[in-house]
Amino acid sequence: MIAGYGPQPSWRDRFGALRRLDWALILAVLALCVLGALLVRSATHAGLTEQGKDPEGFLKRHLFNLGIGFTLGAVVAMLDYRLLRAYAPILYGLACLGLVAVLSPLGETINGSHSWIVVGGGFQVQPSEFAKVGLVVLLAMLLAEPRDGEPRDNDAGPGPRDVVLALALAGGPAVLVMAQPDLGTTLVFGAVVLGMLAMSGVRKRWLAGLLGGGLLAAFSVWFFGLLKPYQIDRFTAFANPEADPRGAGYNAQQARIAVGSGGFDGKGLFEGEQTGGHFVPEQQTDFIFTVAGEELGFIGAALIIVLMGVVLWRGLRIATGAADPFGAMVAAGVVCWLAFQTFENIGMTLGIMPITGLPLPFVSYGGSATFANMIALGLLQAVHLRARPFPT
């Protein structure tokens, strides 16, 4: 028995909890995964065939990763999420160790980002993906309840010491990720911190100060030339896509051509000319949405957005129905993470956001990203299973 939590549930209780899962959330994620698998197959089949490799190679690995991811998510869902409060510092510490390891000789550079650790057998681990989980849990622990001996006004939200500590601890992994450099994940960290602070009820002047500080930091990074040349090229292409259509603006231009060519109902699954001709780089990962736009058209692209909307809606319902502030903050952090990453990925495809290399949750091909997303799904389900009353 864990002090304060009562007797632990039996295996019969755990299996009985299956019917209390948020099935709308699960079905939406399953639908996204099915669509993603079809799009990954379409994006990679022709290229692998031309190279004389197994044309279904990427699809098989993607399905394997999904299987591992769903297993991880199921394990997390069956855990008592309240116990994570005690282990939040450990999860945070492990996440930071992983980010430090990437910057050591163990790390490898792939696609211009030193963000990977090669483990052999064709598999790589990206610690920054798991750092998102560690950051969400740690911030939930800090912002949900006052520390011992520090009473808090329920209407005021976290006090200054809590906010400063949260910002300081979030800054550590953000600096390590920026050193890789991985601007996209750094932006996700910023969105998670700002969103969780807002949902914790922090005073508005803190949010205004953080926004102002973020703009000042962004200006300083640009002014002092702290960005890598390829990152500057990406922002230049975002501001003026026609400035270098064969260079820095190529990806963004080809992405818009692919999406626009699909029209209302698309060219048909596996029939995309832009996709089959490899005009859009990294189409199975960062630019997976272009495959949907070209082959499934507006209908298919809108379906992905609607399904992601269902995921975010259920996450917010779980946050509002959580049994305690810690559970509410965990669910809110997951929603902020998935919402910003979805907006950034689709936005860079449509030309309304700069290209940062973030995958589309539950849709893009990937290992570490898939595992982290499924762990996030498991956290939402864990909070939902122990909510009173359960959200409808």
C-alpha cells in the first residue's frame, strides 16, 4: 500500500478499466495511425523500389514502431499517474542525461541536427522526444500544488517562487536541445511552459512578461547570429518563399505545390505525382501532410485536422475532469505539446509557419517520436481512468 493512495487495484480491476477508457480518444488516434501508415507507404514505396530495396521496408518498420508505442502507452495508462509526482525529478534527470549524451561522442548528426544516438540494427534514439514527457510531468508537479510550507491562494495560481523554479528547470533541457541545434523541439518546450503556466492560473503579468522575454530572446538570437546558416535560410524562405526557389525555399515551395495539386478530393492514394517523383524531401516524416494533400485532397487533409481536433478536445475534457490538480496539469501539458506540434507541422507545410523539422503526431514515420506520442496518450488515459466523475 502506498501512503495516501489506498490499496492498489487488482488485475481484475485493471482489466475492468478497459471499458472506462476514453474510446473516442483511442479511436481518433487509431484512425490517425492508419492514415499515417498508408501515407508513409505511399511516400516511400517508389523510392525504395528504385533503390532495389524492400518497397515495404519503411511501412514494416513504422508498423513495428507503432506496436511498441501502443504497448508503452498501455503500460503507462495502467499506472497510477499520481505516483509520477514522486518520480518526476528522476524522469527529468534521465531526460537531461539523454540530452547531454547526444552532445557527447555518442551523438550522431542526421539531416543537419545532432539529435540522435545510434543504437544499432538500423535504429536511432532521439532523447529530445522523451524530454517532452519529462518536462510535462515535472512542470505538473511544480505548478499543480504549493510546496510544503508555502500556502497558495487558489485564485492566484502558482507563486513567484514556483514560476521562477519552473522556468529555470525548463531552461536546462531547452538550452541542451538548442545546442544540437533543434529549434523545433525548443519551440515545443516554450509552448508547453507557456501553456501550462496559463492553465495553472498564474497571474497575467507573468504571461505578459514571458511573451515579452521570448520576443526579446528571439531578436537577440537573430541579432547576434546564434542560428545556424540552414536555420537562417529556413526563416528567409518563410519570409520570402520566392527569394531562392531552388535553394532554401525549395522545400516550402514544393510542399505547397503538392498540397495544392490535390484539389478537393485528391489524385488517389498511391497516385501522387509529386510524391512518386520525390519532389518533396523527408516526405514520410516532416512533410507527411503533403502526401495527404496531394493524394487525398482537401477531404483527406481536413480529416486529419478533424481527428487531431478530437484528440485535443478529449485531452482538454480529461484535464477538466481530472481528480486532482496534478492530473489536470499533466493532461494540459500533453494537450499544449500536441497542439503546438500539430499546428507547426501543418503550418510549415502550408507556408504559414517556418520549417523546423517537427513530425506530425501519430501520422509521421518515426521511432522516438512515435513512442513519446503514445506515452503521452497513455498519460491522458491514466488521468481519465482515475477521474471522478469521468468526463463524457
